[in-house]
Amino acid sequence: MSRRLYEATPHPDPGGPRRRTRPLANILRLVLALAQMLALLGISAVAVVQPTLPEPIASLQPLIGLPQPAQAAVGGLTITTSGCYPSGGLSKSTVQVEIPYSGLVLGDRITATLTTGSTTITKTFLPESPAVQPVVSPVIAAFEISANSAPFTVTVRDSKGGLQTGTGVAPPPCPTLTCNAGNLGGQAFNDYNSDGVKNTLETIGVAGIRVDVQDRLGNTYSTTTDVDGLYAFTTIPSGNYPVRLQFSNIPAVYGQGTALGANNASSVQFPSAPICTAHFSLLNPADYSEPNPTVAIPRYNRGDPLSVGVVPTFAFSAIGNPRPYQTSMFSSVVMYSSTLNTNNAYVAGIQRRVPAGQTGSLWGAAWAKQRSMLYLSSVLRRYAGYGPLGPGGLYQWNRLTNATSPLVDVRSLGINVGSIPSNAARGLTATLVSFVGGEDHYRERDTVEAEVGQVGMGDLEISDDGNTLYFTNLHLRTLHSYDLVTGAAATYTLPYSDTSPLPSATCVDGVARPWATKVKDGKVYVGVVCDGSLNPSLGYTATAASLLAARSDLRAKVFAFDIAAGTFAPAPVFDFPLTYPKGAPIGSNDTPREYGWWPWTDKVPALAFINSSNNYGAYGRIDFYIWPEPILMDIEFDVDGSMVLAFGDRGAMQMGWGDHLTTGAVADGNTLHAAFVGGDLLRAYKRGNTFILENAGKAGPTTGCCPTNNQGPGGGEFYNENFAGHEEVMMGGLALRPGSGEIIGAVMDPNTAQASGTRTWSNTTGQQVRSVRAVNSDTYPRLQIDPASFGKAGGMGDIELMSDIPRYQEVGTRLWTDIDGDGIQDPNEPGLANTVVVLYDLAGNAVATGTTNANGVVVFMANGDPRLSSSGIYSNSANIPSNTTVITGLVPGQQYVLRVPLTQTSLDGVLPSPPMPPSPIPTPARWIRTGSSSTPTAARWAVSRSPRLPGPHRATWSTP
């Protein structure tokens, strides 16, 4: 267990820091804090002049609030410039400026000006204003400028004469690639649902694909797709069509592309005229999902799950409210369709899986689509007991059998995740207090508090091949892997050091706390917060003014671990302060302590108490608490590369919902309390290799819901998290289905009060699209419908989309007239229409028969192809192309043979020619193989029987 922050004892974490002694700086913090507090109270304060600190000059940064010589006022600003992005037909870029300051109070002003050429943009900030939502150093200014390679200057002044300047250069204009009338072009696009159709939201392409063209006269042209997957040929004369178009240099992860469809005619195509829609569809199987995958999300249950032998059942409460669902409440995971939209937690579509007694409290979840297994990790949450494997527990749920079983206690592998007393020793029970004033409810006691976020495991992820789990160790502050095939474990040390001289990796007056993980494109991204826990201003009796200054120590960082290399990059890929104006979990009191983030404290401070009420029947008094402490809990990447960051609230995890609080405003061990969770959801736009945090509700070229609501960076927010009196409802779990244009998050009050569930937002407007009330809990906690839930205190974990593997299976051929007899499909050699092709298995049995279309193409599609499902493009059989035959029994990984009977009208005068496939299959034929069951890809061979006309000629078999 770590030391308590209100005691001056060394930090015990392995490799952790010791508090730095800065007596003059500490006195200065207190003086500044007093001035800020006086201002908040409406009392005039004398401006404080900051003395020169007794530290080496090289370590100082110029701070606003002090007159600075112009030649020296350079080092304080951090300027980040995005790559070029198109916006309204123009090339634009965002310049983000991090501005530190000190010594400013209510009534002071910061003015940031960016000048480039004849353009001047000015942003103004009012430190410590408004009084209930004070701006805290550093602040972030964002400017949108033209991407024109021009230099710019940023000048920051304050009302006390402080000055800082910085310079930069705008990126060059965006590449202009336009396919106009008379051109040939298209896009190598990500086909996330693998249907061969370029859907509205499938706008992101694959860069670096080689595109070759040969026209009918033999002229060749070549290019590669740009950053958006686009290509265009502008110099092919219109009289030189038809042409042969071929895509190559395809990254291995994309296989052979996706299924044939309206916007995908395979990697070799034959446009007969100029066209700008000659697309090629690709898919990374890790990105695939059907349109409506099942959502799985862990939920917490209060009490000791190990002592529940028989789940209590109640038919009716004393006031006649039915309790028909009690038998299914004590589950650890809730599941439902991602397209569900309901405020009723007991509709038929919501399923309760994974008995709580088999797993205990869970947060992490990782879906292995190749195994149909959901992997789950234990978590320490106050008032919720561990399962049989304790803090090192990994569990698994089999979707095919609905069976839950232990996977491994990582402590048995030598991984130290810290220790926690048993559920019983913590004071947890499983006693349901029922029929007291009409209430069915758990009332728990729990001795753990400081250990939350510092013991056990955080987020859980799985590799793209479904063979390796990754999780964060909150105790050692490391990343670990677990091989599901061999059972081997490995440890990877994050590149932060709380005493490191590298600014990119240093936490000031705090400890770097990991939680989030995300596997993406060969890397594991790990989310970390600098917790500010070593700031000398902290303590159980700390004042709001002193804690306001301590907020400046809070930061979030994202590090990237290279799976192949087995190492972390030394610097974070994204790093930003958590000092932005953040909304209140409940805004009815409008006091400063309800807004923004607060440093981590091992003991919930007295300031967390907001009010109390004696109007809760047999419960008597209930105290209400808010104390948002940041945990970067989850990371998702949108299809454009933007990062979506979900923050949970450690303070809420240290408290409960109608439980006994042994510390706090009334720490008698009997008074009940309820907490309000106050997480957050942020978007960081990526262009090139740079991430830019949303500012005033704008992320790159896209403006979200609320640019001026003063609840996010720059005074606005991208995603609308409001509900009734709550301005922040995030719990920390996230999921994103590529190509959906949406993000799903775990929230309190998703669409009605006293509930937990999920909310789905648009990634283009930031507005709510749908929501699900997954767990019911009623008023504070009267008329409790689900007696083990955590109400508004944060009762749900990570979100997984249990997508299927891409099961499309098709084989096909193109027959063409090989006029010059070279076995190559030339652009002026037409396809053979209305020709019968037979598919054989290895035993020589005919499996199916198909007929080529006007272009000489025939396709055989497996009966289980998702395009044939109720949500697929071929749900209506009338939409299936005439040259496509649906067959049963197309086995993944199996070899088949295509045979072209010669006795048909379309082949009159054709003679067979070697090379031919071996016997026993009659010729002409071609061997093919379907995709494997583990990595099913569309096995399409453009194989052809090639007659030379007119007259009887020999022909050859050829791939394109």
C-alpha cells in the first residue's frame, strides 16, 4: 500500500520518486494560492511579485506575470503545428500554443496573438475567471491558419507586462489531387465491412499502393496512391481506351483485398472509358466488423461476490414494486446490440452474463474474435470485492458455451500487482438490506481507499491475431503481455521517470500513473497521467485555493510500444496539460471545487463534500461528494487517425453509492454517502505525425457539439456529455467500430436518471446518436431496482465490440479473348460473356456451376457470406449479380478446381493449350484455394481460358 499523501513519508513505489525539496517555491505557491482564494471570495488582493528562485538559471522558464526582456522571452511557450488538412476547399493547419503563467489573479488578462503575413489572430484568456470555473496555468490557445509554408510569430502578453514570444512555420499546402472529367482515377479505400461497396463513411484510403495502367496502344503509366489513398491519371488520351488498370505493392495485412462489389472490381480492372470511380477495396481484418456487433461491458457489484452462495430473489418489495430480475442482477458483464436504443434496462435485448461470484469486480475486457472468447481483468474498486483470483485475476468467457472460467492469476507468473486484504478483511459483505422503507439495497463498508488506481491491473487489450493479451500494472507502473498460446508473460518498462531530466517524460510534483492500452497497427499505446500527488499543497484539510495551484501539475501522456521491436519510443506521441476548464459532474452548487480535475489524494479530502440531505427514509442522512481525479482509462483511434481519449474519475472509484464512508465530512463510519462520477471525453486530431487536442469544440477541420459551453479545452467541447444537471457523465470505457462514424462510451445517466449504461456519439458532430440504460438504480438509493449497482458513482468498465471475423468467401475467374496469344490480359482483349464455369472439389465432384457476365467474370459465393445477412447488401436475393452463384459447403482453406467445358457456343473454335492442371480433373482447369479459417480472405484468381480468334487456335492459362 502506498503512503498517504498527507504524511511526509518517502514514496514506496519501485523506482518511484522522492519529494523534491523546494521551500521557497512551496511558500510562493501558498502565497499565490492565498491571493487566488481572496479573489474568488471577492476580496481585493495585492499583486504578488515572484522572487527569483534559488535554482540554476538554465532550469528557469520565463513566466507570464513578470516583465521579461524581449530577447529572453522565448522558452516558455510550447508550440505545436499540425499537418495540412483540407477545410472548405482551402489548405489549413492548426497551431496549438501551451502558455504557462503565474502571479495573475481575477481581473487580469492574457492575450495571445499569432501573426503570419498580413493576418493577425488574437485569443484572450481571463485567468481565475469565471470564479466558479477558474482557468489554471498552463492554458492552451489554438489558431487555424493557412497551410502555405509561411513563417508565423506568436506573441503572448499579460496585463502585468509579461511577454513571451515564439515562432514557427506553417506546413506546405495540401497536395492537390483531383480527378476531373476525362481522367482516370479512384481510391484504394478501407472497406471496413468488406462488402465491396464504398459506403458514405468509408472515406479513408491506403497510401502507397502502386497503380499501373497500360492503354490499348501499349503505352504505360504509373503512380502511387496519396495519403488519402487517392490516385489520378490526367494524361491518358481518350482515344487510347480501353486500358488495363492494376493495383500492386499491397501491404500483407490487407491480403488480396475484399469481396467484389459495386466499387471493387479486383486488383486488375479494364476501364473502357475515363472514369473517376475505379476504386480498389482493402481491409485489415482487425478493423472488420459487421454493422451491429454485440456490446460487452463489465459492471461492478457492491459487496463480497465470493460470499454469495445463492443469489437472493424477491418477488415484491414492501411497497409493491416487482423485483422479477433479481436472479440475473449479480452478473459481471452486460451485453446488447450496438444498435440498441432504450431507457429500459430490462428489455429482452439486454443480456446479463458472467456470474459475479466467478470473477468479482472487473474493468478490462478484450475480445478475441478468432477464438470467440472474451477476456476480462480484475480491478480494485472500493466497495466491490475481488473474485477468486484476487487482484491478479484474468478470466475468460466462451461465447459458444456461455461458460466462464479462470485464465490465470498473473501473480503466479511472478508479476507483482500489489496486495490487498481479503474481501472479508476489507469489511465487505453480501447482505442485502431489504424491505426497509420499501428499499432493497446493499450498504457496504470498505477499508481500501489509497490503493485505488495504485494496485492491480488497468486496461486490457489483445493483439490483432488474438494470441497475446496486454495489460497495465498499476503497482509497478509497467506494461505486460501474456501469450495465450504458450502461457508466457513479459514485462515492458514505460519510458517515463518522475525524476527524469527529459521534459517530455517528466511528472512535476507527481507520479506517472498508467491505465489505458490500445493495440493499433503493430503498436500498443499506453495512456498515463501525471497525478500531481506530491504537490506540497495537498492534504486532507487543504483549501480550495492551495489546490487550484496544484492543478498545474496534472498532465496526460500517451506512449507507443513497438510490438515487433519490444521497446517503447522514449518520448510520448501525445502530451497535454489537464488544466483546461472542465464541466461539473453536477452543477447545482456552482462552486470551484466541482469543476476541473484535482490531483490524486490517498484520502478523499473534506473539500469533496458538497451537501447532504436527511430525506432518504430509513437511511436518514446521505452526504454527497464530488472529487474528479483523472485516470486516462481508454484510447480509441478513429479512421482518420484521430485519437479519442476517455478519462475516468479515481475519486468516484474511491467512493460508493449509499455506502458507509469512514473518512470525509462526517467520518463516523455510519453516515452514508453517494458520489458523482466526473470523467471526460476528448478528441485529438491527427494529420501527419502530430496530434492536436480539440480546442473550443474544434478538432482539425471538424467542429463538434459545443464550441462555447466552457466545459473543455479552449472553452468548449467536441462531444456532448451533458444530461440534466450533469455536465460530465463519462466513466472511462470506450469502443469504436471503424467506418461507423461513431464512438461508444460508458456513462452515468445515459438517457434517464439513476442509471448506468452507454451513450453513442457522432464523430463528426459530437452529438448523441443513441443510448442504452443498461443498469438500473433509483433515487439515492430509494426504490433501488438493482441493489448491487453503483448508481451515479461509476459502475461500469471497458467496452468491447464482439465483432465476428470477416467470413466472406468467394472464388472467381475472368475469361478473355487472348488476341495476341501471349497469355496476358491486354486492355483491348475482351472478356468472354455467357460462358459456363464449373467449380470442382479435389475428389472431382462438381460443387457448383456459374456463368460469366458481359466482362467475362464469374463468381462463387459461400452461403454464410455476411453480405447475404439481413443487414447485408444482398439481403434481398434479387440484388445478387447474375454472374454470382451462392453455394453451400465452400470450406475455408480448401483447394478447388475451376473447369471450363469446351462444348459451349461461346467457345466455338477454341482448342486447349498447355500448361494444364494435373489429372484427375478434366481440362481446361485451374487450381485455387479459399482463404483459411483463421485469416479468411477473398481468394479470387483472375484465371482465364484464352481463345485466339478468329478460327481454331491454341490458348494458355494465365493469372492477370
